[in-house]
Amino acid sequence: MALVAGGFAAGGVLHGLGVLRIDHLPPLHAHFRVLTVTLLPAALFAAVAVRVLPGLVRRGGFGRASLVAYGFALAWTVLLAESADGLAAPFTHPEEYLAVLPAVGHDPLGWLATFTQRLPEYPTHVRGHPPLPVLVVWALGAAGLGGPLWAAIVVVLAGCSATVAIGLTVRRLAGEEAARRALPYLALTPASVWIATTMDAFFAGVGAWGVALLVLGRSTAARTWFAAGAGVLLGALPYLSYGLVPYLVIPVTVAVLVRSPWRAVAAASAGAVAVTGAFAAAGFSWFAGVAATHAEWAADPGAARPYLYFLVANLAVLALVTGPATAAGLAHLAPHLAPRLARRHGAAAVVAAALVAVLALDVSGVTRGEVERIWVPFAVWIGLAAAYAPGRRTLAAQVVTGLLLQGLVASPW
């Protein structure tokens, strides 16, 4: 609480002094607003969900429980988005990925080959990312699902599916009881405010399923094929966002914990190499892309944001995105983290890995602000700690946080 309050207090001072000119509600890249009756459907749903979802996911098979949690996650996310400007609104912004589709035209490979050279011509989000997000929305259009609404639907479907993927991973690492306990917190996370809708939610879904596939499969052959799929998804992450490289510590941790056989490791490595090879063959160099994006970032006003302020304030945003129950769960887990890792190889190890990834990205200094969306792929894993929070009102605290964020923060995403 003190971290969040301090982040906003210091941010307000810096904004008043003109140091943070492009952030109007620092540390969030947003404006203040007050939603009223439009938030009521989401609030009513949240009240019902807090009461019934924990019981629903305790009953029946685990597959059924996962689908129930997924349904609640979708409903919660959509209702939050519809309380303001709607699902499609963020993708209509001229700085978003869809704005560059005319440049792609009917020649995505030709566009990809010249992506780095033409980077200064493109909108802000395209300049700040590798080319794969644009290719994803181009592929949707080629499949007859073009436009901002379809892009938003796919992003929300993928982002909310992280609930299922993470639940499956926790089931393998810590047992079914732990996974069922985590499902309500995964479904009703405050991060849903930005899952609807920022492309980073799509990244979260891809990453979560990449990790989950590492633990699926009963036979050797099945595990090998699942691992190959995991390699493809995880290998795609650096081509979705340069900032997702630290994310790879999560699947590495999971692979160590489940003692993945060498065949699975080889298959996952081959899948990742295949993605890199495909982009290289198409004429895109990841390292050249990093260099070009860094040059664009250095010339952007965001690079002038004060490093020391955001070094701390970024963590305050993480606390908001993951919610108070996560903070309580982390405090509960912290004294026992090392023994838990050694004894149970449970979900705590994955939470720790996600925290390490966030800290590495934060210290790097390239995430100075706007992390409410950047943290989403990491926050869905860190939010697992909420399931270990003491007390019975922690899920309610999570949804109240989500409602307050949606109701008081006008975010461009």
C-alpha cells in the first residue's frame, strides 16, 4: 500500500514540475476519470463470482473446473472493457498495430524483409516491437477476421486462456488442490483491466501455453510433441516483444522442476530454433531489430523519463496489476520460499521465476513507464501467490481492485 501511495505521490510531484509531461497519472500512463452506472454490470458480476466461483472450481473434473474459470475470466474481462469504451477501442488508435496494415498489403514477407529499414515510418507501438504482432493481425485479416473488433476478440480469448494454461502447470507442479485454489484468482485478476485489451494480453496467452505444454503428455512420444509445440510458442515470444526475453526464465524453471527428459528438451529447442530460422530466412534479424528499436526509443520522449523514479514506481504498478491478495500471498510465502522449493517443487518456484524476470526488466531501464500493459504476461504468473494469502476475503479484494482501476483510470489500452 505504501509503495503504491508513494508512487502516485512522487509521480504527482514530478508531473507538476514538468518532469513527467507525457504521463498524466504517473506511474500509470493514463488519465483520471470516474465511471458510474456503466461499471455496475461488472460490479454485480464480480459480487456473484466471488461468492460462487471458488465452489464451482472445487467440483467435478479438473477439465470442467478449468473451463468454468475460463468462462468467468472472459465474462469479467469483457464486462470491464464494456463499462468504458468497449473491446475494440484500443485497437482503433493510430499508434497501434492495425494502423500499419496498409504498408503490409498483400506481401507480408516483403514487408518483413524491410521491417528494420523502414521502422522510423511506422506507428509508436510497431516501432517498439518486433514484427510478429503486426503479422498476427495481418493473418486475422487474411482469414476474414480483419478489423479492430476481431483483433480485440482474439486478444481477449488468448489472454484469458492463460487462466487454463497456468492452472494446468500448477496442477503438474503442486497438485490438483493447489491448482483449483488458484483458478479463481487467475480468472478474476486485476490484470484483466489490461487484458481487455492490449496486445500484451495475447503475449501472455502465448507464453502461458508455451510453459503449459512443457508439462503435458503422459507417454514419451506425447511429451516430445507437446515440447516441440512449447518450443515454437516460446521461441515466438522474442518476436512478439523484445521485453519478453527475461520471461524465458519461467519455462526454464518449470522444465527443471518437472525434470523434462532430454528428448523433450531437444524437441523444445528445435521448435524455438525453427522460429528463429524462419524469421532469419524471411530477412528479419532479431539483433538488428533490437538495435533499430533502441535507436527509436532513445529518440522518443519516453526515454527522458527518470530512471530512479520508475525503477521503484514500476513495482508499484506491478502491485496494482497483481492486486493486494498477491502482496499478502508473497508476504506469506517469503519466509518459506526456499524450503518450499526444495521440498515441494510447487508453484512458489514459478512465482519466484516471474519476479526475477520482472526485476531484470525493471533494472534494465527500458521499461520506464507504461508497464501496466508490459507486466501483464508476468503478472498472471506472479498472481499465483494470491492463492496463498491468508483470510477469506482476498478474492473480494482482487475484484475491488480491478473495479477501482477500471472505474478511476482511463488507459489508452
